Amino acid sequence: MRRIPFAVSLVAAACLALTACEPGLGDSDGDAEPSPSATHAQPSPTPSAPDTPAGDDTGSAAGNLGEPARTVGAGTIGILEITPTTVVYGGQGAGVSPQNGVFAVVVLTEKSMSANPADEEPAPGGGWRWIGPDGTPVAAGNGNAGKVALDGYPVSGAVEPDDTAVRARVFDLTPAQAKGGKAVYTDGTGAEYEWELPAGDTGPEVADIKAKLGL
């Protein structure tokens, strides 16, 4: 076996150590290339959620008399803003007697908010119902309610763009059901809107409705 002189071995070892310790040795510009593992990747920014359009209040809603709800029109055409304004209770209605004891009249202001005429979604898929304290739903026009005609308060017809119509919905209720409750409307998409109704006559059209009912 050939022996390498001890001094030569020491020199060779020192040269190897020096080469390993100098990161720029052998590079033409003397700068060390950073290793991929030493480079810290910057986190990408988290995308923000899209803004919700202001004033878009379509969908389910609950409120009181005088509070509007923006609904989708019949056949999903147009936007109809509906505002219940008045409720009146009576034992008769323009010469018609209630089958169940009490008529309840809900007056509505409806405005078309789109470029198309908008109308209420008709029953049975949509339209109005009354839910009294006992939780029983009563459809508008039930019993003898459909026989009550109130001049100046049509029950149907499309509302032209930027126009407003005043309507009335009549319910034939038992005395227990007529102690306040909710008016519930289902629009052209199946969305429901509800308003709390007081147990007594309330609203700006009370005097006019009572006169038309003959109360």
C-alpha cells in the first residue's frame, strides 16, 4: 500500500475545508446562489368577498305596517315593492256579512321598481294569507271575503314602471283569528314576506275603509 506523507495530507484537508466554507468560490461574480429552501415564499393575498349590491332587499322579510318589502313580480317578471299600510276589522263589508264572524281588510301600497310592469303572484302558488294567534293560515278572499268590493282598491292588475297602486286584501276570520296576527305574502320566486298586524284598526286609510264597509 502506498503511503501519503503526513504533511501533504494536512495541506489537502485544509484546502478541502476552505473550499467548502467559502460560498462564492468558483462563481464568476463571487456571489453565492441562494438555495431554494432558503427562499421564503410570500403568501398570496386572500381574495375579498364580492360586495353585496346596496339596496337589494329581496328575500324573506318581517316588519310592521308601513314597512316596505321588495318582492319579485308574478312569473318572476319585474320587482314589486309592497307596503301594507292599514288594517281594519268589521262585522260587515259593503252589504256582505262575514261567514266566520269578522272581515279583516289589509290595505297595500304597491310600486313597480323595474323597467317592466309587475303584478302580484296569484294563488295558489303565491299571494296572501292571514295567520292569526292560533297559527291557522287563512287565504285572502276566503269565505265571503271575495264578495267584498271596495271602490278605489282593486285586487289585481299589473303596476306600470315607476307607478304606484293602492290595493286591498280581505279575509273572512273567526273572532279569535281577528285578534291581530301576520299578513304573509309569497312572491314569484316562492319567497315569503310577513308583517305583524295589530289587533285594532290602524293606519292612514282606516276612515276611508270603514266608510266603504259601511261601519
